[in-house]
Amino acid sequence: MDVASYLAAAPEARRPALARLRELCLTELQDFEESIAYGMPVYVRPGGTEAEIAWANQKQYISFYLMRTDVRDAFADRLAPHDMGKACLRFRNPAKVDFTLLRDLLRATARAGPGRVC
């Protein structure tokens, strides 16, 4: 399965938010490789072995995975009001996905260089 197929299989109501999230990842993570791993889209730095960013359409949420501890720590104040697990930012309502925050997290990840993936 590729990412386009993943999007096509998502519920129609979530597809616009997921497509926008993918486009944001492709724009901000230009040097990263996009693929499917663990059943979801992932973004790996060239020459890297571990995903630094991933996202998923889950039963209850659109989930955004931020694997870098350094970026999570730098954005702790902005992440605090959101539904956040260790590395997973969850949005129950596709209309309320904070694309500005996600863009900023993606930019910080791209700038950070290799290292510190959880």
C-alpha cells in the first residue's frame, strides 16, 4: 500500500484533513522519504532508519506522531492544551486539527537534523 491508497481508504469525512496533513508533511519535510510503515504514513530522513514523523487515521482520532523528544520538549507549552500521549498528538474532530502547530512541529523537525528519536 502507498500513501495515496491509504488516503483513498480513509473515511470521506476525514479525507480532506488527512490530505492537508500529507501535503504539509511533503512541503515541510522535502528531503524526507515518505512511505508506509506500521500501517501508516511515515517520514524518514534520507539515510535514516527510523521515522521522525508519522500520522494515522484511527477509529476515534487523526493521530500525528512526533518521535523527536527534542522537538516535543521545545514545544511543550504549545502541546500542553492538546490531547497528547508520549509521542502521539490526537485530534478527535478533523475540523479542529491545528495545522499551524503541525506546520511548526514539522519545520522544527526538518531543522533539527538527525538524532533523538524516541
